[in-house]
Amino acid sequence: MQPVFIDDLVDGIMAAFFHGKIGNSYILCGPEVVIVKEFFTYLAHMIGKTTIPSIPGWIALLMAQVLELVSRFGRYSIPFTRCSAWMLNEGHLQL
């Protein structure tokens, strides 16, 4: 992911609004690539924690599959899907 400062995001949206062309897409992102684990470690330090809980990717994939199955039997909103767990796990990160 590439976090972006809110001021830069607003500037980008305004520039696209006033100078962009209909049908074009614009990528608004920050200059640095940050992996998910780094982001949440930084976030944990901001709130005074030393670590964040994590689980291995294969467990997240299994949990997502179970949640998807359960959601088919009712109108449940699930926190993540197999696709989102797989994308986070692709970089060999722990969730």
C-alpha cells in the first residue's frame, strides 16, 4: 500500500475535478510503499502498544472460507474474504 497525506489527497482530487477528463482515472497515492505489517506496527506504536496480534496467512484463508460459507446461510456481513486474505498473504506477510 502507499499511504497518502490527506492534504495531498485533497489536492489530487481537486486537480482531477477541475483539470481532469471524463472517463480518465487517476492514481492518488503517497511516494513510499509500505507493507501491511509495517503499517500496523507503526499504528500500534502510535497507540502505545509494542506489537499487534497476527495470525499465519493459511489460518486467515481458512477463517475466510468458513465465514463465506456461514454468510451464505444468512445475511451476514463478513470482515474479510478469501480474496482479501490471499492478497494480504501474497507478500508472505502475517496478517
